Amino acid sequence: MNDHVSAPATHAGTWLPESLLATPEVAEDLERFENLSRARNSFQSALETQHLQGLLDILAPNVVFVSDGGGLQQAAVRPVVGADKVVRYLAGRVGRADGTFTSEPTTVNGNPGLILRVDGVIDGVLAFRVDNARVTGLYYVRHPERLTGRRVRNPLTSS
């Protein structure tokens, strides 16, 4: 997650020419991106509504959650492994948010991700790994220096 995060993303759409879509590599990449997008959207909906069963449904049983606060923000000291433990961890984070919790779709290193905010202020950026339509990896960056400047960009306000 060292590259950058860009502002709100949507699905890949049908803007690619059919001849390009016919190549196996592009078709595979498009399918992978759309699977990631669907998983991210399902995860986002379940997280925002605090629908714990919805989170369990989208997470693989052996999902791994890794976070990075850089010693400046609270983060999990060790990877959190297993859907039940990850859901408990996330429910605790969202439940402890002092204010209004929201999330916004974004792109992280070319893949779907989420910007998580508390009272409109960025709390962190969440990236996903998805296999077989289930989230197998969650990577949550809260380190403030990694969330400023070029790291989080809004195309309407920065270059």
C-alpha cells in the first residue's frame, strides 16, 4: 500500500472496446476487479449497518486482518486471524468510534478499497484481498503520515 489512494471509485464499466475485452488477460483482470468491487460493496454495507452476520458472510473463515498505526494511531498489535475474531475486532472499532462512522469507496494501488472516516475525518484506508468471492485479507492503514499528501488524493482537489 505504498503507492497511493485515489478518491471514490466505481465499477470498471463497459467502456472498453469489445476486441480488448476478448483478450484473456484483460477479461481476467476485469473479472478480478469486479469481484473485488462486489466484495468491497458487500463489506461496506455490512460494516456501516453493523450487520455482523453480513460481515461473517463475506469474510473467508481464515481471513487475516492486519493494521498499521505507525505507533501514532491505535492498531492491532498482531494480525487478527479468523472471521469471528475479525468481526469482533471491527465491531469494537466501529462501536468505539467517537462520532459518526462512514466509509467511502476508493481505489488502493489499483484495487477497490474503502476510506473510513469518523466525523468526516479520515481514520484509515482499508484494502482487500478476495479469493472465490470471499474476503481473505484486510489491510488497514491508520498511520497519519501514510494518509496525507499524495497518499490520499481526491481528484477534485489535488493533482
